[in-house]
Amino acid sequence: MNPTFGQRLLRWTVLALGYAFLYLPIVLLIVYSFNASRLATVWAGFSTKWYGELLRDRQILEAAWVSLRIAFWTATAATVIGTLGAMVMTRFHRFPGKTMFGALITAPLVMPEVIIGLSILLMLVSVGAAMGIPSKGMVAIWIAHVTLTVSFVTVVVSSRLQELDKSLEEAAMDLGANRLKVFFLITLPIIAPALVSGWLLAFTLSLDDVVIASFVAGPDSTTLPIKVFSSVRLGVSPKINALATLMIMAVSIAAIVGWWLMYREDRRRQLDMQLALQENG
Amino acid sequence: MAAINERANGFPAEAGSERYLRIEGVRKEFDGFVAVDDVSLDIRKGEIFALLGGSGSGKSTLLRCLAGFERPTKGKIVLDGEVMNDLPPYERPINMMFQSYALFPHMTVEQNIAFGLKQDGLAKDAIRRRVGEMLEMVQLEKLAKRKPHQLSGGQQQRVALARSLAKGPKLLLLDEPMGALDKKLRSRMQLELVNIIETSGVTCVMVTHDQEEAMTMATRIALIDQGWIQQVGTPDEIYEQPGNRFAAGFIGSVNLVEATIDEDEPDYVTLRTPAFDAPIHIGHGITGFEGQQVSFALRPEKLGIGKAEPEQPHNKAHGTIEDIAYFGSHSVYHVRLPSGIKLMANFTNQQRWASEGMTWGDQVWLWWGDNDGVVLTS
Amino acid sequence: MNARALKRFFPGGRWAVIAVPFLWLLLFFAIPFLIVLKISFSRLAIAMPPYTPIVEYVDKALTLRLNLGNYVALFTDSQYVVAYLSSIRIAAVSTLLCLLIGYPMAYFIARMKPSTRNIALMAVVLPSWISFLLRVYAWVGILDANGILNRALMGLGVIDAPLRILYTPLAAYIGIVYCYLPFMVLPLYANLVKLDLRLLEAAYDLGAKPWQAFLRITLPLSRAGIVAGCMLVMIPAVGEFVIPEMLGGPDTLMIGRVLWGEFFNNRDWPAASAVAIVMLLLLMVPILVFNRYQQKEMEGRLT
């Protein structure tokens, strides 16, 4: 049934308002990063001086480097562990303890960050010494971030695994590959895009976290969000706007590149299939 | 179970070839639901054996037990003398062609076919040679470098077949081989597939719900319903000598009437039925007794139809044409008898416009020979 | 089962796959809760770590000292009670607002052509890839007395004096809705996109008007998505810290801020632990509801 004009109007109004709501603050962030005045609310002319100041701020740059390293290792570990979790959830039939396993996997998705941060810190303080892990520091942040993000990776990867035709894996076994080989030769290559998505998601979550990091960060492991947070508590600062703009640009470029790659892949597939149909073998 | 016909279909009987694949008392339960109910079958080396049944009949489960994806709750599967039960799928000399073909999307046609060979650790040259042979066999040499999504349905099927034969398995399994093809392609591929399989000489078990497919492709068929085997035999045996009502009704069309045995003699039998006025005369003896309730099965193509009353005193019925279904090559006349029963009779349109002027509402006679029908006791 | 079969089936391999994620989460997610529970029964002390031990073994006497003071304070001190209730209220209202905004968006996106659908969805998710912190910060600039919103409204003549939005609960609402909207849209979309349009066509064919079809077919069928979206927003929102801290004022009491305050300002780990435990208990039921839904989603067609 084709939508009436009224329905179409409604649809586009809702979406326009929704997207405006989502994107306006971001646009404003970018605009005011070029504001010559320190007051981010009064426009005083175009200037890029804040970018200069940002790049000269050693503390922020160091914090950024710390955050990037932690985010990288978090994403990598979370992807490995999360993918294993996804395999268990989607490919392993009932086994004793699966419900508890499922609960452990899904709870972190909604757990308030203050609780995660506090609990991991207290855990590391209590028994960390015995395990050889200092209760504050980059390793602690890494552990906490991995714990936070594993579930998200599991969700992303399970979704893809479910769509995967099980007969592909069965065919591989039928042809002589044991379960391990099936995973590496067949499953993994096919779900690879989901793994990349999961990695990026974990990376972003880690890079962005301020609450958990605050609990377990040490004096030499200040992360970027911690720095930003303490900075903005004192008030608006255009340097932060500049930082925000750089991050927005980075994310946008990554998103556009990613989308374009997928689009190209899709188009090629479509053409291939049309070609095959025409030949009608 | 039904006796296995001794006609070997032209195969020289090697020692052990009669029972190359033995399915012995296999039973598969899922949470109390019995999918496969004590099935025993002996399959000969080199034959194409079809498991024919509707959905939910248990045929796919049985196939998966053979492949190794399900473990039988009870029973044994023995191939060429070796027990298969405890072997995982990747260690069985059995290969399967999946209904969806399951071609690996990230590999080319060549790589798909080579996959099984690589798992066996064959040398690169040997693999290349074998893959070349397989491509030749299915006539897809030119498409070796393509990926599955660049192929049509028919081409994909051939790749799947080549892949499953590449390792020269002792047993080839086909899961609804024609399921994904459209009707025209189906008929052509059925014969092609049979050719390739027979040329390679591999023993084959296929699973299908399409009776035409089974009848065309298989050397022997097992009818399976609700988890157990109803009848095993060659296509013409099952068609002409169905063992029970299920078998009679499943394959092709059939007229079934209930009757009582009137006279039970060694060389003939007479049946009385409320469906027809005249008695039914069978030209041979059967195992039964007088007064026994049986079913009488008559295939529509065995009935003669015409306006004039036939001379024979039995095996005839009289009624009104209620429906005519025209199929081009033949017509099926649905005739309503006074008893209320409707009989179907085929009439081949051998000559153009030759249906003797029979049309809706006409009174016609139907007749058949002494040995044209089958008496069913179950 | 012979030895060869045992080795081939790799029961060890299977358990290793289960063990890795299981042990990690057990060790770093589940067990820490037990430790928080333990410390919540402790007492603030000038020591490292800053709490008294619960179990003491002195002179061959084992004493278990459970300090209930933290919990007593939670239930008697009105500030805590108000903070808990306020958190639930703010989270609930925000969730409702997210639902009212997010459902129509998800609905219309799900009805788009597949090619535009993906872009539209990406456009909803994209903002959340940009730092959460920075997006909240953006609203500080917008809602300020001298901020964009006020200046625009005054410029248009709608108001005479600037509205005080920043540092009030209203700002916190706006912030939560803004940041959590994608979390509401995604599960709703995932659910609505699977809706078989032919069901609606059948309804129209039988004489139902569009809004009737929506109320009686679409809405009930999207219930699972609604539940998931609401849980995904409400549960973490209850414990939110950054948003009420940056956008809310002193009267925006949320339990996340209380916990933070106890830990960082008062350095009272036991009190913070008690706050955390009570928060967990409050959220237990919604978490279980979400967990059941999510497990089913992940298992898909697996029985």
C-alpha cells in the first residue's frame, strides 16, 4: 500500500526532527571550535588558534596516546574473547551452566559504569596483589575495559553467526575438516566483517570511557576522557571543541570509507549475479 | 521389512557388494520425539537408493545420521564393513551434496572443489589434476575461477556435485538434489546427475519428497513415513505392487475401494464391494481368507473408459462423468458411480480430438483386466 | 566409546572455548560484586586499604564483624532515599521520552527501501561513535544562559529573559535522552524490520484503517523490541554519573553521583560499596528481564 501524502509528510517530519536533534549539538561543537573568543557561546570571528593550542598541550596529547594504546589492546582482547563467547552462545547446544554463562555475557551490557568501575577497583585492591596486577594503572584500565566491552562484541558477532548458514560449516566437516579447521578456514573468513565491527565498537567504548577509568587510573595513566572531563568541569573550553572536531572528522572519514567499501562490494556482487543470470548456464 | 528383490540390475555380484551399506536398527530420538524408528536397510554397492517421504517423515534425519551430523540413539551404520557410528563427519568416507549446495562463498569454484582434497593433505599437483578432472566431468572448466555468487543455480549444483565427488567417497549422499531448481531445469539435471553418478560408479543414497525424482533417478526406493520404512523396491515394483495403502496412495494417483473377499481360491479371488455392482475378479491367488476386509487399488491408466458396456461379467463399473482434467497428452476422467465413489480413469489423447465425444454428464462404462489391480491387506 | 573417538571429538577443545570468556567474566565481573558486598559491611578506616577487615583472627578467636551502619544510613538518611527515588524517576521519564522519539524514528527507518535503510540507520548510530563525553559537553554550551538555545529564543522574541535550563534536572533529562536515543532505536529497528508487511496488508484487506492496524498488529509484535530498548536505556541511566554531573545542578540527585561522591570525595569505600549493592538490588529485576530477552536473541533459532 503506497503511503499517502499525509503519511509521507509525517514520516519525513519525524525523521528530520530526529536527525536534527541528534546532529545539531555536533554541528555546534564544530562551529564553535573556530570561534576566536574564549566564550564558546559568543561568536567573535573565525580563528583556528584553539587547534594550535590543542596540539601544543602536552598533557592532552599524552593522555590521548595512553587512551589509544589502551583502546587498541582492549579492542583486540575483547574481540577474541567476545568471538569465543558468541560461538558458545550460537553454536553450542545446551550444556550445564549455559544459563549462567548467558547471564554473565549479557549483564555487562546494561550494568551502570560506576558499579563496574568500583567493583573492579575493589577486586584489584583485594586480590590484585596476589595475581600480580597493580590496582591502578594501564593494566587495570585494560582489564576493566575488556570486561566492559566483551559483551558488546559478543552481541555483534552472534548476530552475524546466526545468519550464517550452518550447512556451510557442516559441508566443511563433511569434506574432512575438523571443528578447529572449520572455524579458521570457513567461519572466520565469512564473519570477518562482524569481527571488524566488534573491534571498532570495543575500541570506541574504551576510548570514550571516563567513569571506569577514573576508578582504576593511576597517576601515570591518565586517559584522554579523564583529562577532558576535569577540563570541562571548570567550564567550556574551545580547546575541547577543537578536540571534538578532530574526533568527529576522524569518525566521519572512517564511516564514509567503511560505507563506500561496503557499497562497492555490494554493487560488484549485484553485477556478478546479473551476469550469471544472463548467461543462464 | 519387505523382501529385497533379487534382480541385481546388471551389476556383477561381488562378495559383500549386496550389503555394502548396512543400516541396522537405527533409531533417532529427539527429546522423546522419535524421528527415525528402527530402520534397517541394505544398500548395494553402486546403486542409487532413494529415501522417499513427505516432510517430517524422518528421511532427512536418517541422511544426517549417515553423514555423521546426528548420532543414532540406537543401531549401527556399517559401510564396506566398517562401523561408522563413532566416526565424526570429517573422518567418514562419505560426502554429501547439500540442498542449498553450501558452496563456500569466499572461495572460487576451484578452491571449493579442492577443499576436501586439501584436508586430506594431497600434493598440489595431485589436487590440481583431480580438480581438473572434476571440472571436466561437470563441464564447468571455463568457470573455475568464479565465485559461487557469480554462477547460476544449475551451475552451482554442478559445482556442489563435483565437490562431493572429488574425494572419491565410498558413499555419496544427496539431500533433495533438485529442490532448488525450477521445473524445466529439473528434468534435464535429473538425467545428467544420474549419468555422472553411474559413470563414477559411486554408491548413492538420496533423499527426496518428489516421487517423480525418485522414480526417475533411483534404482531402488524406500518409502518412509513417520520414521519407519513402508516399502522397499524398484520404482516399478513400488508403483505396480504397492505393499499397503500408504504406498499405493503416495506414488502417483490411485483409485482405492474397500472390499470383502468373497471367494478365495488358489488361482483366483473374487471381491465384493459396495462401490461397484459387479464383483471384482483377480486372476491369481492371494494370502487371505474369505470374509476378510481388504483394499483394492486400481491405477487410473489401467481403466478403460467408453460408452458401450463391456462384455466381461466382472471388473466393470458404470457412472457419470463429473470432471475432466485435460493434461494435453492425456485426460483424466472423474466418474461418479451410483454408490457415491468417484473413480479416476486416464485416457491417452493418441489421436487429436479422439475422446469419443465423452463429456461432462455423460454415462460411461469403466473396465479393467483381471491382473490390473492390487489387493492390499494393510 | 573407544579412545580414538574420545580424542577426535575433542571434549577438551569445546570446554576451552567456553572457559575463556566464562572465566574472564567470572573473575572480573561476577566475583568483584562479591568483594563489593564484603566491603559494604566494612567500616571506613584511615588505612590502606581504607576499610576495616571483616574477619579477624585474634588469639585463636575468629570474629566476624559485619558493620550494618552503611546500610542503615542508606535507609534512614533521607538524602540517599531521595537520590534513589530521583534516579529511578529520572531514568524512567527519560526512557519514556526516548521511546516516544525513538519508536517513530525506528518505525519509519524500518519501512524504507533496503538501500536507504542502512544509511538512515548508520546516521542514527554515527553520533554515538563520537565521544559520549563530548556530546554531553556540547549541550553545556547549548543550554547555558548565554548559550545557543536561549539566544535563539530571545532573538526570536519568544522569551525575554534567559531560561535556566543548565544545571537543572531538565538539562539532565535532555542529556540522557540525547545520549541514549540510539540505544532505543537500534533494538526497536531490529524488531520492526523483521515485521512481515504482508500482515499489515492482510489487515488493510480486511478493512482496518492504518492506525488500527498499527495499534493491533505492529505495536504488539514489536513488544520485544520495546522491552529491550527500554531496558537498554533505563538500567544504565539509573546509575548515570557524567550527565547529571555535567548538565544537572545540585538538586539533580542521582545515585551514580552519590556513589562517586562517597568514593572520591569522602573516600568512604564501604559507604560507596553499600550504595552500589543497593543499586544492584534495585536493578536486579530489570537486568534479569533484559538478560532473558537478550539470550533468546543471541541464541536465535538454536534450541
